[in-house]
Amino acid sequence: MITNNENLMKTQFCSKCLYGSDHPLGIVFDNNGTCSGCLIHEEKNNLDWNYRWDLLKKLTIRYKSKRGDNYDCLIPVTGSQDSYYIVHIVKNKLGMNPLLVNYNKYFNTSVGIYNLANLRIKFNCDILIQNVNPFSVKKIINTTLRKYGSIYWPILAGHTVFPVQVAVKHKIPLIIWGAHQGLEQVGMFSHLHNVEMSRRYRKDHDLMGVEAEDLLSNFDTLNEGDLWQYRYPEDNDINSIGVKGIYLGNFLRWDPKAQHEEMITRFGYKTRNLNRTFDTYDYVDCFNYMDLHDLLKLYKNGYSKVTDHASREIRFGRITRDQGISLVKKYELKSIKFSELFCKWLGVSRNSLNFVMDQHRNSKYWHNENFENWVFKGWSTFSKKKYSKKENLTKSFIENSKLLKNERESYITFGKGYP
Amino acid sequence: MITKRLIATVIIKNQQVVQSFGYRKYLPIGKPEIVVENLDRWGVDEIIILNIDSSINNRGPNYKLIESLKKINIKTPLIYGGGIKSLKDGIEIVKSGFERIVLDSLLHQDVEEIEKMSKILGQQAIIGCLPLSINKNKIMWLDYKSLSSLQVSMKEISNKFKNIISEFILIDWKNEGSIGNFDMKLTYAFKNIKNSQFILFGGLNNPTKLNKLFKMENISAIAIGNSLNYREHEYQSIKNKISFSHMRPKYYNDNKQ
């Protein structure tokens, strides 16, 4: 068991990865100080993945449209994350006919627009895109930023509810996701539990305990017209269609780095360098996820996405724990690059934004020494190890979007994509 | 008339809901308020909340948890267990909105205090918790604080607490958290006991076993834990496979109606 003897007195850290007991998803430790995430990760090396692949085939074959007049399943996609791999498995390996569904996040980069267009073209899939009006989205973000320190609530809500709404409306019961975040990060479930999508998990862990109806208040400007698109379908409707959301990560040995590299080679997935992490594959489609949103995560939780990436790489044995700490220290306090773009879009000043963001700095991890001078006392400070330039670990991730180096720095709501 | 219940169990450790496996291993689930709210929306018959790190750390009931649950508007009857040491604890918990309480370590320590609780709160409000296992055909009762097991006779326990406790929750603690591995041999311990009612818990989500157990006259309820977190509407799905007719029917919320 490793503990920090200063501000993090009560925080227990995993003896293997970099996660602490304050993890917002919840985490538990065994008697050896190993976290539940690392323990469940070991299953990836021990399970019979051939057997589990057969389970997946048996499960999905029941959903194939017998008359060929409807889609076999839905796949929620974006211009990044694991979308390419999921579509490849479903279409090319399982032989299913999916309908892709995408919630348009507004903060799209040109790489993201390219990847999404390329995805539907290369895999020859139909796609349904939802674009909630920008007036409502901005109103929601104003509220969620102020109340919860989140600019991403409508994106998380939309991405997780739009597929379920489409499933009910179009009577396509099966939704196929990639990896279960709770399982992959903190070992919330064993792979053997075959955990499925649930409204409870969405509310608790995707939406910080806040569903659309919880945002309605007499003391706010949001109304039903702004929020109805984010409401979860009723239990009765979900049951009548038999909607079911499964995770490929329960049936395939899930390794995002290896999968992305296969998709780069085979299908032309584009990547980009991100300022606040060494991983060039994840979240390349968004100006704000690895920027402003990531900084807010650091403010509230004392760690940021680079810790998630480093912990993942430690568990796969590609870097050591010390190397992980070194990478975290290199990236987590880097400044953000696109806040002006966000302020212009939302219609707020930089000072206003900073003021609101500062309200959400967790005093456990941030000390205000004098006006505007904040000292970080987050998770990474438990280790005295400094970043070492000698350990150039970041070269193992590919960056291949030189084609788009001249992109304008502005959000693309809709893009043509590339032929 | 409703004679049997299917109860949802929520295990709390370090202020979070966890999955529990054999009283030794745990995996995180999430916030108690959201888990309980979800079960309420599913229309479960009752919810038992077991705070498992109270007694073992010599703490009283988890009042922080109890206060947080008071704030959510739910209709499902709630039952609380964990750290209850005195009549005063029992009264506070019932005043907070819980209908019944579960006692475990107090059964080993202080029967007189349980008698007081039964007198003031009513026998119906008291449930006794018995983690059991079988060792060489003997029934063993686990004291989870000392982690030692004592051979017992269910008939003696039933007689001892006859007018004090309304139901016993028998936990197959070794198979707790497993999928469908409840040890049916445990039923021999109580099948001939007519003056007590039993709730069973521990590795019980196999419909065949559930249907068999519900036929036993002195089984009033079965409790399900971990597996309710694995799929949407898992509770309703389990109820769907139970052929016993004297239960509340499964329910799917529809605010449009």
C-alpha cells in the first residue's frame, strides 16, 4: 500500500497502476494494495477469448434481420475512440448490417470530421446524425459548467441516449458498444459478468448523477424545450422493443492502442498530437475533450486523462509505473490551447470562464496561495519522481495527420469529409 | 394475496455500493442514492441496505448514508442493516424512514437489547441475519467480526428468537456473489422449522433454484444482490422466470401513462 504523507493522507494508491482511492467511478483494493482495475485487467491474460468470441457470435446471430429490411444493430460512433474497430468487428467479422449513430458534439476538429466521413465510406455503412440546436446546447453548457464544472454534459448525455432513442423509435433492439469504461478503468465488473448498458450506470458515471430532468429548476433558464432530446426512453418502451446494449470488450481482448494501430494501417484512421497526453489516438475529434474538459477534470478530481492513459499502458506492460508517473508529470499541467475558441462559441469572456472554472477546483488538490496563484497538490504529487526527457516514450504512438496541419482552428459543425 | 417477495440487496462499503463475493472480495458499483433510486424505478418489492464495514470497525449505523437516502423520493420499503447496537439506533433508523432493521453481530452479543427493540419497534421490524455454511454436514454460523464459525442448530436459534424476530435472512456466505451457486443443502437446516420465516441470500439468481425454493412454505422471500447491476431490468427479467403466482407482478415504469 502506498500513501502520500501530505495532502493526500487519506488517499490510497494502487501498488501497480496510478489510480487512487478517490477515483470518481469508485475503486477498491485488495490486501496487497492492488486496485480492482488491475485485478480485473489480469483476466485479459487468462480468459479463453476464442470461447468468448463464440459466445458473442451466438448472442448476435439472433439479431440478424431475417428479411433484410431493417438494420441488425446500432453502433454509436464518433470521429475517434474505438469507432473504427467496433464497426470493423461488427461488419467484417460478425457479418452484421449496422446503422451507425452519431451525436454531433459541435467541438469537432477537421481530423474528427475526416475520420467520421472515412468511417462510413470505408465500411459502407448508413449513418444517422443528431444535431441538437446550438442555442439549447449553449444554454445547457452554461448551466452544467456553473453547477457541475462540466462543459461536456450534453455530449455525454447525447452520445449515450441517442442510440437508445433510435433503438426504440426504429425497433432495432441491439446496440453494440466498445469497452465498458467502469470495467476497463476500475474493474467495476468482471468480463465474465457480461455487463450490459444500463440507465443506472449512465446516470451515475457518465452524467455525474444528473439526468436531463434533474437540470430543470425554478432558478435556471433551462426549460423542457432545451432538454427533451436528452431524456432517456421509458422502461416500458425499452422493454417492449427488448433494447439491449452489449460491450465488445467483454468478448474480445480489448487493447485500444493495438486496435487503433490496426485501424490506421487497414482503414486510414487519422491521429493527431494532443497537448495534454502522449496518446495520439483517443479523442482526436474534439477540440475540448483533451483541452478544457481535461483541465476541469484535473481541477475537480486531482488527476487528468493522461493518468488514465498511463495506467492503461502500465497494465498492458508497455511502460513501467515509474515511466507512467514521468509521463503524467510531463503532461498534466500543460496549458490548454483552445479556451478562446470556446469562449467565442459560448459567448463568455475569458475572465468569466476562469472565474467559474476556479469555483470547481477541489480544495483537496488545489491550494490558493494568493490571488490567481494556485498550487497543485493532486495525485501525481504523491510521487517525488520527476519527468525524465531521457525516457522518450511518446514515440510509440503514431501521429499521421500532417495532411491536416493547415487546418483552421475553428469548430466544424458539419463537414464534407474527404472523398 | 402476496405471500412471497423478491428483495434487492445493496451492499455498502466505504460509503459506496459494492459487489460482494464470499465476504472477502469486492468490486465497486457506484453511489447508493442512484442505485436505490434505480431499484425503486424498477418496482422491486423491498430493498435491503447492508452497511458491511460498520460493526467490523466498531462504528454505529451509517447515518451519513441514511441521511442521503432520506433525500430521494422513493416508494419502495427500505430495510437497513449494519452497526446497529442499541434500541436508540433502531429508533433513529426507523424514524429516518426505514421500515425494518437487520441485526447480525448483536445476535451473538446482546439478546436483551434485541428484546427491547422488538418490544418498542415491533417484532415485525426486526430481521436476524445468519451467514451460514455447511461443514461435514453440520450447519455453521459465521461471526463475521471474528471470522470464526460456530456449529448451530437452526431449531434452537428459531426457538431462542421466536417472539423477538420476525424473519431470518440466511446467507450462503461462501457462495455470495457467485452466479447461481446457492448451496441447496442449506435448506435442510430449516425445512422442518414451522415457527419462523426465512429470507435466502447468496448466489441466488438461477430461476430453477428460485422456483424450487419459493415452493417451501417457510421461505417468505429471496434476496438478490450483485447480478441486479449487470443488465437493464435484470430484476424484472428474474421475476419473469419465476412461476410462483403469489408475488407482485413485474413492473416497467412508464411516465407517459
